[in-house]
Amino acid sequence: MYIASRVAALTTYTEFIAAYNLLIHLVGQSSNINNYLQTICRNLSGEINASQNNKFGIALSVLSTVFNILPADDSVRYPVFNTVLDVVSRSASYESLRPYLGHLENWLTQWSATPLQSRKLYLRIAAIGRDAGEEEEAYKYHVMALRTIPAEDVSGEEARKLSVDALKTAFNSASHFDFEDLTSLDAVQALRNSDPIYFQLLEILTADLLEDFRDFEEEHQGWVEDEGLDEPTLTRKMRLLTIASLAASSGQSRSIPYSAIAKALQVPSEDVEMWVIDVIRAGLVEGKLSQLNQTFLIHRSTYRVFRENQWREIAGRLDMWRTSLMGVLAVVRQEKESMIAQKEQELRQVEAKINGNIGGGYRRPAQRDTIDVGMD
């Protein structure tokens, strides 16, 4: 594509955009549009000689035009989007990628992308996110990549490596506390056999307490550090998750004594309030501290895992609420019946009073017979 290479050599923004718009228009008239678009994408992913500092923005603008002229279900959009990722990666501008991401899953379906194609795309986005410091976004797309692994490949080396990397990211993240997204993945479940220590630690973080984590460290001394895991982050995470578990199992009292928290967290009593404030900030529990009573009053708590015991507890609470509501309903019904009876009684009294006035009130005197006395 001689024309495309000449266009890429233009130096000013106006020349570059105008020339590419014309080129895209001409390519759109061709019966071999896909080959031409591949050449355009290849040129845009390379160095652009535009004098403006925003040369990556210029490339993304043209790529956006190319992307939008293609039908939504055209599989050629896949390589065009890959070129967008090339430019975003080189420009270190994750924000310019965000407008695309909300539609990505739907697009992959429309393009009939294979699991491997989808996985490659998700992993590229995860890598770009990590380079840009977007750790949560990177983790999200890493997990999405894991979901694309077919059932027959979950025990393979690629699945194992991706699963271990996902665990490391989740373990070392100071703000990640929900591990159900990992335990539900077949590739992660396969670590039970290939990497049992990793899976053991995952189970502890999913449902167990700080005491269990300490036992794990004692059983596998030095393993946490050797695997590049952050022990202080894991310890803090386990303390906060322990408080969350205590709150969820607080029962009808909906309160936890300071002494119980201090024992479970293996900290002095004077540090309890600091840890409770930390767990509230993390969004795991809602409540307030009662310094007078030395208790933590629970307003809201969430279960870390939902298993048979949790279902039984929920069922028990529902029965208790049902009984309470039935009691309230009975009181309301009784009050309603009393009010109706009272109204009926008042109505009868009014009717009796009216009837009494009609039957026993003032009577007109009877007319006397008169004698007509005549005079002679």
C-alpha cells in the first residue's frame, strides 16, 4: 500500500487526518477491504511522523474511524481492536481504552471469537492495566481470561500459570477481600492437585480465621516469602476477614465484645477500635463502637461464603421474623376488631338516643271538646 505509507509520512495533524479519511473512504469502495485495512492498521501501529505531541491520539482517532465503518459483527474488527491495544500500550494511556471496554464481551460474541482469541485479548488488556497502575482493572480482565479456558484444558500448564498469577494478585492486593470469584473457576479448582499449598491458602482466605492462617504459616514456614507474597498484607487481610466472620455469626445479639475481637485478632484490647474502624472502611461490616459497653454493635454484615450452615442460619432468622410478623399481625387484627366493635357500639348508642327523643319527647296537648253556649 504505497498510498498508506505516504500518508503515514505526513507531518501535520490536518494533513494526516484529512488524508486518512480520504484513504478510508477509498478503501471502503474496494471489494478487498480487509487486506487494505490490515495494511492501514499495520502502518498506524508503527511510528507516526506527525509533529504533534498527540501522535498516539491521532492514531487512535483514525483507528476509531476504521473500527466504526465496519459492521458490528465483522470479524475484521478483532485485528483492528488489537491495533488499538498496540497504540494504547505504547502511549500508556489506559483511559483512552475505557470507552471500548464496556462493549467488549458483546463484541467478542458478535465476532464469533474463539476462547483462545478472547483470552489473548483479555490478557493484553490486563497487561496494559498493570503497566498503567490499574491493578483492579488488570485483575478483572485476568479473571475473565481464566473463564475462557475450556474444561478439558483446566489442568494444563497455561491454566495453572494463569491461576497462580491470579491468586498472587488477589493475595497481595490490600483491597481485595472476596475470593468467591476465584474458587468458582475450574482452572483454580485444578490447583488442588497441582499446587495444593496455594489452594490451601485460598481456602483459608475464603472462609477461615486468623488462627488458621497462623497455623498455615507454621506448617509451611518460609513459603509465603519464597513465593513473593506479602505477609503483612495477608495478615491484615486475615484480621479484617476474621472480624467480618465474627460479625456474620454474632446471632440475635448483633454485637461483639471487645475481648472476643482482641482474642480472635491476637491483638491487645486497646487496638480493637483501630481494627474495627479499618474493617468498616474496607466495606466488610457496618456498625458502631460502644466504648461504654466495650462492644461493637453490628448494623450490617456479609457472609464470606454461603454454605449449609449459612443457609440454616438464614432460615432460622426468617422463621424468627415470620413469628414476629405473625405476632404483629395478630395485634393489628385484634385492634381492628376492637375498633370496629367500639364503632358499632357508638352507633347503637346514637340510634338509641335518636329513637328515645322521638318516642319520649314533647307531646302536643290533646284538643278539648268545646260546648257552644248560646244566649236566649
